[in-house]
Amino acid sequence: MDTIQTNCHKQENRILKSNLWKFFKALRAQANPIYCLLVASPISYVWITIIDKSDSTIQKRISIAQFVNAQKKLPSKYKYYLLSINLFSHTSEEYKGIYTYNAVNQNELSVDIIKTLWPDIVAYHCAEAIKRTERFELTPQTIKRYKFKARYLGELHKIIEQCNATLTNENNPNL
């Protein structure tokens, strides 16, 4: 998996807690299925890293749910935030497999960017389920766990089925 460099970006463009909170509110309104999937995902799939501005080695990793549910209690002074999402590329001919999207700067934290990653976000969930000899599917339990709204289920079902079919048909060595 790709890793990030935490010291190579300008401090003034870093993601602050308020930027991240506004992003999640916008994501909830503009791309609700993505928001639902990210919030209910395990910390090993998607996470936020809180980094101390004066010492970047001081870091704390939290889940999206922890951020959303306790954002008022989280520090905002002398901290910046990083959003990391594990993805699985299954459509690119040049690169297939697991990689991580890291939003380090404010311009990398946009609903439009995350929308372009949507198929790879779903594919990662499907790939992880396949590793456990399961299938990521829209069962009543999955719908309840992720709190997917009924109006998005048709679109979700289509994406999940495409990802599952591609991953199982390829006998993918990157799983």
C-alpha cells in the first residue's frame, strides 16, 4: 500500500477539523451512500489521522464514526487532520490492487474527488469480503449496518454486483 509523507506539504493548506466537518456534512448531503459507507466502515478501511502541528510524530488514528460522533470533543488547536481511504482498483489496465487515497491538503478533500473514488471504495469492501470467503452484498443486515437509504439501493446493488463479478471472475492475485 502507498504511504504518505507528512512533512512535505505547506502547513496553511492542511486539513483542519472544521474543514473535515464541513466535508462530511457536504458528503452526507451530496453523496449519501458514500457517506454512509465511510461512516460505518471499520478503521482498517477508512480512517482519520490527527497530527500534532509542532511534532508530526504525535499522531492519533480514529474511525470516521468516532470523528462524526465526537467531533466537538476532538482537538482543533495545534492539530491538523488527514483522511485515508483504502481502495481497490479493478478497472484500470495499468494498475490493479489495493491502494490508499490520502487527503492531506484542503484541495484533496472534496466531494467530487471522493465521488470519482466510489467504485474503488466499494471494490475494496468487496475484496475484503472475498478474502474472508464471504460476499459484500446488500442484505438487510448490510443495509441496516450502513444505514443506506432505500432510494440508493438500486444504484448500490449495481455497483456491488459489478465489483463482485469482476473480482471473482478474475481470480485476482492482488486480493
